[in-house]
Amino acid sequence: MGHLEYEDGYRPCVGIIVCNIDRQVLWARRARHDGWQFPQGGIEPRETVEQAAYRELYEEVGLPPSKVRLVGRTHEWLHYDLPRHYTSGGKISFLGQKQIWFLMELTGNDKDVCLDTVVRPEFDAWCWVDYWVPVDRIVTFKRDIYRRVLSELEPLLPVDSQSVIPN
């Protein structure tokens, strides 16, 4: 999306949390950086938030819609501000990001995750982590939004099939 001016100063984006049957979440290391995060990305013109989520999921971790099940999403836009050193100097023309977050359950298996579906991959490694681990490991300026997203989506997590009491 380049150097667009955003109506409210926040770039519209989606974030995706992929969970497995063990209620763990897919955590990925950004290529060319040290940080780990959930897949996320901008919304293209004329694209719905759901279309953007599926596109970003495929581009960043190689999972097509046939390998995940949409479990739920956040009800409203969640905002975070970028630290001043990111926005000063004219490289970025927005204050931060506003995001709709999606929770998706992996219906395929681990080998379906592929980090090189695009020429310049976003991630170079991934792993499963316990649900709340990302809050402590994400960069500081995203901690509050991660805590809010995980809190809102936690009740939607699939029930572990081993913990279900049969009738």
C-alpha cells in the first residue's frame, strides 16, 4: 500500500491466530529480524477483511482455506501505535495499525505449513506455543493488543477432543 494517507491515521490490517487441537498457536519468526509474531498484513483495496486474512495466511505461512477452519474474529477494530522512531523520517505515513483478528483452527497438519510461497517470505521459522506465550514474547508496543486479542478469542478455542466426556 506504500505511502498512502489513512483517513484516521491507522493502516487497516488483519491478524491471524492459527491454533491446533492441543490449543497451541502458530508462532513465526520474521525473516531478516529477530522478532516472532502471528501472521498479519494489510488489507488490499476492494478486499474484505476475511479475504485479506485468507490471502495473508497463504502468503505468510502457506495455508490455503482448505487447511483451516474459521473459528471467529474480533468484534471491532483494535488499534496500536507504532513507536515514534518507526514513523519519524517520512518512511511510514501512518500512526499505527488498526486490525481485525481472526482465529483459525488448522484442519490439515504441520507439513501443510510452508513459509516460502512468495518471493520474499515474511517468516523463516515457526513453531507451536502455548496460547498465552506470545503476550510475553511479542515486541513491547504490541503487548496490549495481543493481550486483548487473545482474551477476546480464547472462549472460541476448540475443545480438546481428549478432554470431552463421552455421553
